Amino acid sequence: MGQNDGRDEERPAHLVTVAPFRLCRYQATNADYAAFRPFEFTRADLPVTRVNWFDAVEYCEWLAKRWAMPVRLPTEAEWEFAARGGLEQKLYPWGDTPVTDRPHYPDRWREGPEPIAQSDPNGYGLFDMCENVHEWCSDWYNPTYYVQSPPDNPPGPPTGTRRASRGGAWRHQIKIARCAARSSIPPEFRYADYGFRVASNDNC
């Protein structure tokens, strides 16, 4: 986890073990979220955005009751493990090829996010990891957390003022993030490039 030649908050790269877990193949869509909290939208297959961390957690709690199984946001460690898709020490879910070499990259994400699953999935069958919209994680954010992070199932700091998020987003100059890239905003903020995907435990 992490990247020694990345940004300060991505260091040091360190070995982490995560217990088996499940992660949704897709970012939560407008249609998914509207079943929980009706709202107007243009396309059902666009990732839901302008949801803050509390909204995402409430959706997980609602879905857990509907599915009769645990549903939650992933931890940063789970998200990064999933994003790598089985490729160790690679920059992106597909390897080290620059993002600008991706098919049709200059023409994508001009004015907003794209419908889900427009790119090939990674090695774990997960779509849009590191791209389209930022994804909320369950952790509080601390830029120096990796210095004291536990090696097994790191949950993030016990307290904080910002919640961690992962992945790239359509509003940035570089539209796809590295697997190790970290970001965060206060949990009450709602941005047009913030969404989420749901996780669960593997024994359900």
C-alpha cells in the first residue's frame, strides 16, 4: 500500500493485509440512489454525485436492511487493494502505461462523469477504479497515517476532520488517478465529482 516516489501522504509504501471482502463492481448510480432517496436526474446509469459522506453511509445502512446483509463503505486499504486488481507495485489498475495512452482519453469526461463501465474492468472485474468520480471511503483522513498504520485491516485514524476518498475524477486536469493516490474532504461536503461504491464482508 502506498508509493514511495509518490506524494508525501502516500509514504512509506508498506505491506498491508486485508481480510476477504466484497466490493461492488460499479460505482453507485443515479438509479441505485434514487431507490433510496428519490431525486431528479438525467441518466440512470451515471454515477450518483453530490452526495456527502453521511449520505453514502445512510445509503449503505438502507441497503443493508434491504439485502439483509452488511453493507458499508470500503476502507482505504480495501479500496487500494481492489483498485490494483492483482497487479503489485503498478501505478494504475492496468499497469504502468500512461493515462494519456488510454483509448479516446482526450475526448472523455469533457463536461461531467460518464455512464458506468465505459472502460475495461481491472483484473478483479471492477469497473471505473481510479476514474470517473472520487469515491468515499470509511476512514478518517490523516496525511501521516501510514507512519503508524497497523499491518492488518487498517481502519484509518480514530478521529479527524476530513474523510478519505480514492480514485480520479472528471473535473481534474489528469482524469485518472494512480492506485496509491489519496484525497480527502470534510464529510459534510457535496461535490459534483464525488460518489461512492459499496462494500461488504466476505462471509455473508
